Amino acid sequence: MKVDKYVRQVAESFQFDVNDTWGNENSMILQGLGLMHNYEKLGRVLENLIKQVPYDRKYAGIASFYVMEKGETEVKDRIKGLMNTLNAHFDEEDDEMALIFYTKYETKLGGKEHYQDVMNRYKAAAEREDINHAYFMTAVIEGIESIDQAIYEYYDGLKRLFKTSLRELILEDELDITDKALAAFSILKACRLKVILAEKYEKAGLDLYEQVMGDIQSKDLNKGAAIMMMAEGLLH
Amino acid sequence: MELKLVAKTARCVVVELTEAGKYFTTEEYELVINDSVTIRGNKVITSIYDLKPDREYVIKAVWGDNVIKPLKVRTEKEFVTLNVKDFGAYGNGEHDDTCAIQAAIMACPPDSRVLVPKGVYKITSIFLKSNLTLELAKGAVLSAFTDRTKFPIFPGVIDSYDEKEEYNIGTWEGNPLDMFSGIVTAINAENIVITGEGTIDGCADFNNWWFEPKIRKIAWRPRLVFISHCKNVMLQGITVQNSPSWTLHPYFSENLSFVDVKIKNPFNSHNTDGLDPESCKNVEVIGTHISVGDDCIAIKSGKIYMGRKLKQPTENMTVRQCCMRDGHGAVTVGSEIAAGVKNVKIQDCLFMNTDRGLRVKTRRGRGEDSVLDNIAFENIDMDNVMTPFVVNSFYFCDPDGKTEYVSSKNPIPVDDRTPSIKRLTFKNIDARNCHVAAAYITGLPERKITRLTFENINVTYAKEAKSGVAAMMIGCDEASRKGIFAMNVEELVLKNVNIEGCEGEPVTAENVDKISK
């Protein structure tokens, strides 16, 4: 199935879920659409969806930045509104994907004053016993892309976290198909951003990509993770 | 008065007439070479060109009615000259001559020179190798393209295959980040001379490199001359101008000489520092004229990551007989100084029309290796400098520079992030037509400046003194005609300090442990 057909189908059947967590399928669908925001065949799919999501939904938080970057200035207020909500009710149980939002917010709108806090949250997530490395690597590589490299210590800190998590992921016996999609996404993106050596890791990322594409209709596959992976695949 | 040898090549000799002034001589004089050629001069440091290799010259200086004791000097030997036009360079201001010049460089044997004769040579980046003399003849211009897609990229870091180490090539403002290669670049090379009366022109303007200068586009902006991990490098005589960013950037290099170089960038160009030695040792800058859009000389040693990792300060640096004008600071230490700066002496110089004379920029977070020590200014004339001495420990121009941690005037516990400033000395300095303040000095409350010495200092103000902000820090308000303000200093030495015409107290000391007079 062609990428654009799959993505369009997923977008058309998008459910405005009341289940509001950072790393749920809706969040990753929107993220994936965001990552494809330069893919002209999709037009304004993301913008149209984002505008229908209530501003305080976490699952639209990360993707909103892509819409903001395309010049939709009113989205900035939506993001700030969501951040105000989060500051008031910060949830210690937030999953890894929340870190992407915090990093993007700090870089784009927060003045970078709280990078240390963001870094501490990444470190805390890395030390969780129930860490899912595929999800965590996704959060880290998105953070790496978002963070201001001029404050190099944090950028380098995220690179180290990514490499450590990658080493752990490689040791895992078996990944489910969603983990494979996120691992493919994060490995390929890390190669492209020169966080890891493409010579050593790109093939592993491409192998995972092919495995997921070979089972793209699997009911166990998080469609958002698949779109994120496809978005990165378009760049390789 | 004495005529001394400063530097020589096979084709050029640089001499110094001692006790004759600061940068400019107090009167014109003549240099007579082998009793035949006469050059009129008005600078203390003078380059004599068009000499022959391996030949003895007798140089006399005639000062008024006095003939100074002649200087005998033999030029260096030279094997062959490789004229870049013989290698296919056009020099017509249109043709891309990069490859032809590069071919001449790579083909050049030891004890020889690559000659760029009169003409305009369009290039992107050329790369120098060891044991090379590159001569830019009078009227020769290496004129850079400004299309960034034509330039090679230097990655910030490349991981080793075993992922245990990394190789750093690119750098931007103290961090190992992707940059375009310098217009003239040397990496891991030694014994290099760039000499002559010609010009390297970056051709930067507000439609290309200086447009949206703080946004990375593909990679960060190139330096005009980038010298990385090199030894024994001399730049002599040449003019460097319109740099895309920092003009001369020696990086982790040693034994460097900059002699009679002319550095010119527009006063409003972005980040066009003149000379930025970063983590270098044994640096001398002599007889150089700098007029730029940022700091004339900015001494650096990396931001936190590079400073902490490699701990290589810039040390043993001398700047003398130089003229610095129109920049933000004449000589700046910082702000990327995580590995410290030690043993720097600035003497016999002119500072004109700069915002500041000495400018130290640091902040909490630079780290415990960021130690500034034994930095001395002696025999300096300043004219129309807004604030002659600024030491700012609360510099706010980093992306995270306006945080409470950086800006707090209350003591914060000392830890491995706390920088330190030890001994700063200012001696025999005449600062005329100042505007904002004589000095604005701030140490950190938790780690004061150890010893700050002002000796034989004269400060006067312009008749219509402008107001301005002495230091880029939160809490430093616009002011005019202020005296010396010193805060958080252990010992402040004030010997024969004369401040004429200031408004308010000539000296204001806050949290200063001891004032010696």
C-alpha cells in the first residue's frame, strides 16, 4: 500500500478520542502527520484535524507545533493554553511522549530557561524500570531535533540517553510491531541527524521498517507509530 | 630608539621602530633599504615587500636628523614559485578559481611559495597544508562566493567507529556544531605563512551571510580564515574583510603570529569579530589594524562542553602595537571561556571609537575551569571609547542567559559551574572622550574578583558624552559620565587614578573587601 494512501485513510477515519494521553494512537497519528507536513500530497490534513481538537487535549499538543510553524499563529495560543493547564495539573504519570511537548515548548515558546527541568525529566524517564525503549528513543530523538544546540550540554545529554537506550533495545529478545515501528523511526531519524553512525545502524532501522511495512494491516500496529515511521522513511 | 626585526619570509621583512609611538609613530620617518630604496612610514611596525630570497639587506631608519642603527637581515631561502595562473586560475573575478589555487597548494614543495598575482580570484574554500607559504601579491583578491550551497560542511562531531571517542571539526560560538568550512582553512597542519599585500574578501553583506545571522541555514556561517589544530602559523601583511562571521579563528592551535594584518568589516555587520583565538597558546598579534562590527579581538576557550572536555585554555598571548576601532570591544575575554584564559598582555595599543576597551564577559555556568588570570593592559591610549573597562560576570547573551541563576546578584553556592576571575591589571592608560563610565566591574558575590589593579589611569569625558549601557547584564542601566563602579572584588588597587568630569562619585565600590591606594 502506498504511503499516502495509508496515511489518508488513517486521517479520514480519525476519531476525536476522549482518551487523552500523550502517547496514545491519536497523538502519534497527529505527530506522524506533523512529521509529514512538508509532504505536499497530504495537503492540509493536519491543520484541519488540529483545529477540531479541543485546545486542552494533550494528544494534539505535540502536533500543534507543526501547525504553528506553518504560520497558523492562533495555534500558538492553543499551545500556551495547554501548557498553562499542564503547569496547573502536572501529572507525574505522564508518559515519555510528554517530554517531546515540553522540549518543543521550551525551545519555541518557553525561553529555554527550563531545559534543566526538561533534562531531569528525560533522565527520570530513562531510569524507570518499566521503560519502553522504543517509545523512549522516539521521545529522545524528537527532543534532540527540537532542542537548541547552542546549549550544547543538553543536546549532548540527550544524545547520550539515546545511545544508552539504543544499546538496551538491541538486547531485547522480541519487539512487538508498534515497538518495531517506533524503533525504525527513531533509529533512522538518529542516523539522519548524525546522532548515531549510519554505517552501523541504518540497516537495522531499514530492516525494521521493512518488517513493519510487510505487516502494515496488523491490528496490533499503532497507526500513528506507522505514520511516524513512514514519514521518516520518506527521507531515506 | 631601535630598529628591530619582527618577522621575515623569502620576500618580505617586517621591522619595528621602538619607542616611536603606539601603532602610529609620532612623526613620519624613512626606511632606506640597501641605500637605494626609500620607504616613508608612519607606523611603528612596517612590512617591506618585493625582496629577493636568501639575500642580505641593510635597513636604515631615518628619524628627523637621526639615523638609527641599521638592521642587517637575510631573507629566507626559496626553492620555486608556483603561480596560480600557471595552474589554471583566471583571476578575472568571474571564473571559479578554487580548484586551480588548491592544485597549486597541493603541488607546492617545501621552501617554496604559492603566488597569487594581481587579479580577483573567485573561490569557495581553499585548504592549506603543512610547510606552505601562500603569498597574495598587491592587487590580488581572493574573493569568496556567497552561495552557501557551494561550500563544504564541517560536521561538529563525528563518532569514532567504536563509539568511544569523537572527532570535532565544526565549531560555532564555542560549541562543536556544523559549520561551513572557512574561506581559507588549515586543519592539522604546521609551518604555514600567508603573506603579502593582497586581500581575502568574504564578500559578506546583508543580503547573504549577514541576513538572518542567528538562524542556522544548512550549517553555521563560515569563518574567513579558520585554523584548527595547527602549529607555527603566521599571517602577515594581508587585508581580510567582509567576513561572514568571525574573521580569523584559530582553534586549538599554537605558536601563532598575526603581523601587520588589516581586518575590516562594517561597523554594523553581525558577529564579525576580528581575531578570536580559541583554546590556543603562544599567540602574538603585532602591528595589526582592526575595524569590525563586533569585538576586535575576542579571546576564547570554548563553551561548557568543549571547555570541560578538553580543558585547553587560551594562554600566553601578547597583543602590541595594534590599532582597534569601531567594534563593541577592543579586546574581549569571553564569553565562551569555559577552559579559562591565562597570561595575556595587551600593550602599546590604540583603542578608538569602540563601545568598550577591555571587555570581560562571563557568567555562572561557565564552570570551574573557567579561570581568568594574569590579564594585563599596559600603555594604552583610548579615544572615544564608551566605557574603557568592563568586567561583566552576569553576561546575558546566551540562549539561557536571562535566567535567575545567571542574573542573581545574591550569592549562590559555589559548585562546579562557578567561574572565577583572579588578577586583572590596567596600567599607564589614557582614556579620552569617554561617554558612559570609566569602568564597570562586577564579580560574582560568591566568588569575587581576586585582585583588580588600576595604576596611572587618566580618564576624561567627551564634551557631549552619550549615554549607554556599560555591560550586557540585567540591572545595568543606561548611564553617562559615570566613574569607576566595582562590585564583588577582594582587592581593588587604585594608584594614581585620575577621573576628570564624572557625574557623581569617581569611585563606587560595593562588596569590595579592600581598597589599596
